[in-house]
Amino acid sequence: MATQKLQYIDAGMVEKMSALLTRQSPEEVQSRLGIGINTWTKLRKGEAIRQSVALRLLERVQGGLVN
């Protein structure tokens, strides 16, 4: 089984994402950022997440796909 590649997201970027959320509810995190609450919790703690998820999230946030 292949090992998952992990990636950290810059704390400043996590702060910017947090500013996009009016609440930290699982529903809002999913609808705004496209990630689950467990992934969001890891980001807020400064932990690494799967690289594929990180790349998709950064593309979504930086590309203006977040409503």
C-alpha cells in the first residue's frame, strides 16, 4: 500500500480561510471550503493534511471558487 503524502498549509492561509467562515460548523466548512470538519480541525491545529486535499483546497481558495 502506498503511503499518503502530507502537506502543511501556511498559518496565514488558514487565517484567511477562517475569515471566510461566519461559523465553524461542519456544514459551513464543507460548503465554503469543500473539506470536512476533521480536516479543518487539523488545519487549525497546524497539522499536515493529505497533499491531494491540500492542493484542491488551495486551488479552490486562491482561485476564487469559495463563495
